[in-house]
Amino acid sequence: MSAPAVTVNTDFSFDNTYARDLEGLYVPWQAAEVPAPKLIKLNHALAEELGLDAKALDSAEGAQMFSGNQLPHGIKTIAQAYAGHQFGGFSPQLGDGRALLLGEVIDKNGKRRDIAFKGSGRTPFSRGGDGKAALGPVLREYIIGEAMHALGIPTTRALAAVTTGEFVRRERNLPGAVLTRVAASHIRVGTFQFVTARGDEVLLRKLADYVIARHYPELKDSDDPYWGLLRALCERQAALIARWMNVGFIHGVMNTDNMTLSGETIDYGPCAFMDHYNPATVFSSIDEQGRYAYMNQPPIANWNLARFAEALLPLLGEDQDQAVAQAMEILGGFQARYEHHWLQGMRLKLGLTREEDDDYALATDFLKTMEGQSVDFTQAFRRLADVAGGQGNLSEIGLHKLYADDAVLKAWLPRWRARIEAEAVEPAKRAQAMRAVNPIYVPRNHKVEEALDAAVALGNYAPFEQLLAVLQRPFEERAALAAYAEPAPASVSAGYQTFCGT
């Protein structure tokens, strides 16, 4: 059975507008009691940002709270309901099978943020699962979320991670853990699909109005707020996916229940950053057909948005044929908006300070130089910054060394040089600007696995802490950290897979 909520001496001023305004989209539920919770990581910076007392939370009492055993007085946790297309197949009811929403806080910037558990036990939506989380996936989500935040990419973040003192059964017995996650909200495309599948137009309107008030307040008094919501979400997702692509991030499971209405990245399960550039890269062990491969992320985002438009359709006008036609026109513009955001990012990565007609071709052709060459994606852009700031051929050596055959690169470089030399920017300043947007450190897959293995097998969190520290300053190259900038040997990276953690 679950543990009752008790008074904990930690200063949480929770609200829960979601539960108050959207009855029918959740089930009240409590976390399963765990035997011996231990706090292994508290995100002090995030706690302070949320206006919480990090010192009070970084304690045995905090471990009891973050495990769900003992909650601050007045908190009524809920499991949220949603549906979703998973690998193209629709499930009318999914929901929080191992998560609970504690409530909302207003952070120091005046923004409303959700605080939720992940791995807190079975709920009515668990679909036969145990509702628990293993330590490895919890730490992975902590690492990747903090890395994305440091890279400036909208993301959910981890506030705390605790071990539970029990084992969960996966392919073998693994240490159990609970993650406390912070998000702008946990509302997904699948939340809208859940309501529409039940034909509840009243609740659908309430949900849309709630999302507009919380995430798109500029639309509240517009003549067509629901059309505005569709357009605004398309824009946010186009910008988000472009940023993923600019850093080589592969989400792995872009189901509609994993696309937020806030425009944040959510649910770091089978995800990873690409080492060697290959547009067909897939890291998810369950994505056998490559549906969510790196190159497919933009079109899949568009597909998910089409499912959102379908769910929103009852609010888009009485003439449904006309509404469908208008929605298709908006969706048809997604690719252009994605390419706009992607090219904005690529111009910065390539050191371009003004817009030219051939910039798209210049950027895509640089990526083509890497194909089939086992070129490390992250290092290629970083070494190109060295070329931008260097004098003569010596500055090119590091870039050329990345290529098995640099003939295509040699053909591309003069085009790029001519382009940047037409701009009156000092080479050193251009290189500095490029290094400010091209990370030297990303969560290298082998380094992530080293950290997880040490924690899970040995209870040694030092590699996890060190990796987090490195990733907090991803653009600042430090000689002592060279190992964190190197890709894994080919023997290690070949066939690398990540798993969903359920």
C-alpha cells in the first residue's frame, strides 16, 4: 500500500491548477512506500531557481519526501491521463503508469513549473507494469536533461534522484530509484488525444483554454485562439527539433505522448547524442524500423502535429472540411519553419554572420562531407572553428584528421572560406563566436555508460558527478578534460543501443 502524506519540514508552496481545472484528466493516487530511501543527488541550482530551500531538502528528510514516503502537508498527488500514438499505433489510454504529479510552484522568474515523480510505483495506468524505475535510467535522464539545459535547449530537468533500498526486476535485479522531474507542464499531444477519443468537447475546450492561459497567454484574447494554438505549437516544435538536429541529439521515442504542449524535450529513455555522423542513426533498442532515426525527427514531429490538429479539430470551426483544409495548410508550412530554425542554428555553427541565398546548400554540403567517413559530428564543427580562427594550413590539420578520406572536405572548404572572407569579421572573433555555439562536450555515450555502470554495479557516483560537472560548461574547452571530448572507439560505438527503462 502507499504511504500517507505527512508533515515534512520543507518549504513547498504548492498549487495544482491542473487538478483543479481539469477534472477527468487524472486519477488521485499516492506513491508506493519504499523501504530505505537515500538521496543520491539534489539539483541545488534548480532548487534555488524554484525558490526552494536546497539545504533543507538535501537531507534524510528530503530523501523521505523525494521517494514519496512522506510528503509535505496538503499535497495531493495525481496520475495524469493521456493517450498516444506509439510507433504509429494509437492507444486510447496510456497515462502516468509510473509517475505522479505533486503540484506546481511559481519559480523565481514568475513561471509556473510542475514537480512530479517518476518511478513511484503502480497507478491505474500502469498496464501491467510495476511502476518502478531502475537506478540507471533515472541517472541517464538526470544527465541528459542537465546537458540539454546547459546547451540552451528547452527541456524537463531533474530536481532529485533517490535510491529506494529495493530491487526492481528487469533483465536482472537492479537497484530501484525515483526521479523528481521539473517541467513547464506535463501536458502532451496525447493529453488532447485522450479527450477527443472520448468525444468530450467540453473538456477539450477546457484543456485548450488551460494550455493557452499557461503556455500561450498572448493568444487568450485573440479572435481565433485555437487556430493560434495550432500555429504556435508548430512553431515551437519546429524550433525545438531544429535545436536537437543542430547538436546531433536523437530522442529515440517520439511518440505523441512524448511531445509536450510547452515545447520542452521530455522523457529521456532510449536517447543519445550521435558520435559519427550518419543521418540514419538509431539508438533505441525498440525502434527496429528506424522510425525515429536522426533524419526522421523533423517529419515525425510534423506527423505528431497532424495528430494534434486532428484532436483539436472539434474546436476549429463548424465546417470541418474547411477546418481540415486550413489545418493541412498550416501543417504544410512546418518543414519551411523547421528549415528556417535549423539554418539559423547552422549559420551560427558555421560562423556566418549574415544571410545569403546559398547558405542552406553550404550547410547541408558540409554534413555530406561527413557521410561515410566516420567523422565525429561534434568535433567536426569544433575543429571548423579552429580553422576559422587559424592562419594557414596548420589550423586545418585537426579537421582533416577526422576524415577517412578528406577529398570531399577539400572541395567544400574553399566555398566556405570565400563565404566567411566576404564578411568583415576578425578571424579570432569569428572562431570565438563559433565555439560559443558548438559544444566541445556532449554526453558521450561511453562516458554516460561508464557513469551508470559505476553507480549501479559499485555504488560509486564519482563518475556521474564528474560527468555532470563537465556537461555544465559544454562550450569551454579544458585540456584536462580531453577524454570527455573524444568519441568512443568504433568497437564500442558500433551497434550501441539505449533502452526505455521500463
